[in-house]
Amino acid sequence: MAGGRRPAGLALGWGCCLLLCCAAASKLEISMPPVVEVEMGGTARIECNFYIPENASYTYIDWFYVDRSNRQVRLYHVTANGVLQDDTDYKERLSLGQDKALSLSAVTLQDARIFMCQVGAGSYGVGENSTQLSVYKVPSTPEIEPHSGGISVHSSEIPEIAKCVSKNSFPPPNITWHKNGQQLHAQENQVTMPSTLTRESSGLYTVSSALYAPVTRQDRHSRYHCTVHYWLQGQRRALDSRGVTVNIFYPAEHLKLQVVPSSTLVKEGDNVTLVCEADGNPQPVFSFFKKNQLDEWQDLTSLAEPDTGVLKLHDVDKSSNGTYRCQSLDLDDMSQIEEEVDLVVNYIEGVRVKMEPSSTLREGDSVTLSCDAHSPVGLKYQWRDEEGTKLGDGNQLFLSNLTFETSKNFSCKVMAPSVPGLEQSKKVFVAVEGKPRIVAISSPLHVRQDELVNLTCKAIAFPPPTLQWSINGTAHEYADKQHIASNLTVRVSHELLRAGAMCRVSNRLGVSEKHIQLVVDDSIRKDQKPTAESQGVIIVAIIVAILVVAVLGAVIYFLHKKGKIPCGRAGKQDITKPEARKDKIVVEVKSDKLSEEAGLLQGANGEKRAAADQSEKYIDLRN
């Protein structure tokens, strides 16, 4: 059966008729399902089962439908010779199966009517039966919309909770309401659920319903949903909507006021926030107050953030200590609730450092530094020097064997261990006084005559000293706390070499002086004379040079005697001719110091030659 399953009881009846009852019947029997259900747009299949005694054959089979006027309209005429389909509105959507079952496609709501099957069996007569074609459309999932505004628990009328709509169903369904999974039932003057059924132009139904019910404070967590119910194939089916909550207005029952961060950790300089929270809906109107020393309440509402229940206090100090109050006003029933909290601002004040003895300190003395402060919480003390080096813990620091270098700032750091970040520091300057002490000087200084030199003098003292030179020059002075240094640029003179220079450092407690001695360095003196050793070296070098020249002269003379070297102008011209052989090596020796060479040659050969011959010499070296 198209469009759904055959009911179990009906199937059993057909089976009984076909297998048992019909087998024993003596007349023509026609069996058809009383109802066939099919979803709109689907295909309906209607069977026509018949029994003819003695296995006789049918004469014809006719299919009909009953129109709105209760008139039978034939659809098919089936005989042994063939199948004849009548010209009806169903012609394009009808078909006949091998078992002569009727199929109707693209079923519409208008197809919900009675279809008949008639069978003729000759002498056994004519039999007929009918089936009611039922068309259905499953409704759409219901859509739920909660009340758009808030619902007050003090509402004078029963408020609307939500609306529910389900569209495009056939036959018409119905809607039920549920709260937290439990179905609601109508109660007079309490719960009502009016519904509206609308048939659309398509023939389908739209059903809508509204839920009216009182609400309480606990309903702020309740979830509501609606369910659409419809029948299909003899069974009840259902579709649920989504669950929704409703905005419930109710007055506050409790108020909470707290300090952020925790009041036990608030320290001076912090930013503190007072947060007031109420358990009502909507949030009430908040007001803030602080109790002053006269036990009067000072209104701080203007300092709070509007409509938030938040009051911010910036850079708090001990004057911010006290009791704060938050007050809430519910505009729905004008009820008031208030809550108080104590704000404790932890602080450190009155930090002071003293020295014992407090009189003037001199080098070698000792001193005790004491630190003290006031706070409502326990304190710890720590000492550091101005470079940040930790010197010790406790509220006292003992310094012994003081020196000028001890003259510096010492810091006492006061801390509150129970309040992280709460601390203060106080500095004290320990002044160790004394007359100046020169700690470095550039003496003795090795110099050269007339050169520029730098004279250096460094000293330490407190109070800060002044530094003076005994001579004039260009001075550059540097001072850092107890230290002073000066560089003096001067030119070395005979007077400076003789007397030297004096560095003088003084303050109100005394004077220190030191002499700078300048020494001439002989190894770099400009006007020095040759020593005996250096003179001997020079004489040896001259003798060697003379011997080399003498040997060279002897060689030349020897070659001349052998005729190897032509002398005079003719020789010079021959040797310088362009046609000279290229494989000859020509050496030209010229001298600009005629008298010196003449002397050297005379000393070498024992004879004196003409000056003209000594001015130019040509040596022809032939292989």
C-alpha cells in the first residue's frame, strides 16, 4: 500500500478472507482497505483483491471515484481484451498495475475522497468495495517567541509568557504548552492557553497558541516550550519547539558590598573599587555613603559610575579609612536594602633616621644609624648604600673606621611584609670631615725642553677642597663628591726644570701640598753631542767607503793598461754611436764632485790626472 503501512488488524482480516474465509465462500468477494493514507505530493496505491468461486475468471474490472456530488465517475474499464482509461481529470496521474491496483501520483488535498473497485464475474454476479483515500501533511516544527519585554512578579494581570505557531499541516493539529518539561493545563484565573486555527488558501492549516500564566522569582530559570500534535496512520505524533526563558522582574532580597582588591591588602596610593551587587532584576538604583568623624553619612553617589553599583577611589591614603554604605532602591515596589563595609588603608608614616653621635665625624670614627617609622601593621627595616648594595637588616646600622669614602647617602627602607608593595625609604648623608689628602701626583715626570706636558694632582677631602698650582698654565679641574683632580698643561722651561711645580689642596680644616719634580730625559735631548762610541762608528764607516773607492779605481786603471778602456773624446764618441752593437753593455759614470773624486783617484793610483779627464769616464765592457 503506497503512502503508509497497512494497519495490522486490517491485514489480518484480509489474510483470513483470502486464505480461509474466501476459500469457503460460494459467491464473489471483493476486499479493499477501508482507508489509505498518503502524504501530500506522494503516490497513493489502492489494491482491489477479489475471489471468484471455482476459480472462475472475471468479466471486467471497473475503477471509480466519488465526486463532491456523490456521483460515481469511472476511471478504468478492464476486460480480457484490454484496458480502457476514461478521460477524467486524473488521467495524467493515474496508472494501473499488473495486479490491477490503482496508483495515483502527486496527491493533493482534493484527492481525499472514496475510490471504488467493481468486478463482474458472469453468472457469479457483480461485486464492489471502496477505500477512503486520506491525504495528510506533517506540520512544520513549531516556532516559539518569548515575551519581548520583562514580566514583573508584581504584575496585576496574568502576563503573556510566549506565543507558538505551527504552519502547513493537514488535517489540523493542536498545540500543548510545557514548563521545565512538564505539560501545563488550563486553570481558571491562573493558566490559559488560547489557540487559533487558520486554513490557508492552499488548504493547509496554521495553528497558533499563546500561554498566559503568573510568574515568580524562581521562574527566572524556567524554560518553556510548545508541542504540536497530529495523527498519522492511526498514531499520535508530536514536534517540539526550542526551549526559551523569560525575563522576569523581581525585587532584590540581598545586597553585597565588597572592596576590590581585598581590604586587608589595600595600601596608601592604591586605587580601590567598591562594588555593590543586588540579586534583583533589573538592577536597582545604587547610592554610596561614607561615615565621617561626626558619625554622619556623607553622600558619595556623585562619584560613582552611573547605574553600575561601582564606586572608584583613587590614590587612597589613611584619610580614606572608614565605613562605607551602599543602598539600593527598587523602583518597582520602592523597597530599600543597604549594606556596609569597612575600608582599611595600610600606611607607613613618620619615617626618620638619626645618627649617634650627631656631632662632626672624622676619619677613623664610628657612627650608629637608627631608623624608625609608624604603621598599623608590623614593619621590617633594610639598609642600603647609594649604589643599591644591601648593608644589613634591622632598624640600626653600625659603621666603623670611617673614611672620606664613607661620606655618602645611606638609605633606610621600611617595609610591611603583610601588605605587598607597602614600603617607604629615608636617606641620610654621613659626612666624614678632615683636611685634604693628596692621593695621586705625576712626579717625577720625564720631559724634554720646550715641550708641552700635563701635570696631574688628585686629592680627597670633606668639606670639598680647593686645588691650586704654584705655576701658571691651562688647568682642567674635575670634582666628584669628596674627590678633586686637576690637570695643568704647561711648557717646559729652564725655570720649571729647576724649581718644579707645587700642588696645594686646602679646605677649612687644613692644607696639603706636594711637589712635582721634572727630569730631563738624556736619551731624547735635542742638542746632544756624539759620544766616543758613536764617533768611532762614523770613522770606521768612512774608512770602509774610501777602501771601496780605491779598489774600484785600481780595477779601472788595470783595465785601462790592458787596452780594455779607451780614453778621451774619441772613445766616448765610439761608445755612444747608434751603430754600436746591441750586445755591448755600456756603463756611464758621472761625477758632480770633481775635486773630491780627483783626490780619491790620486790617492788610489798615485798620479794626478787632468780635470777634464776626471769629469766624464766611459767604460766599455766587452765580452
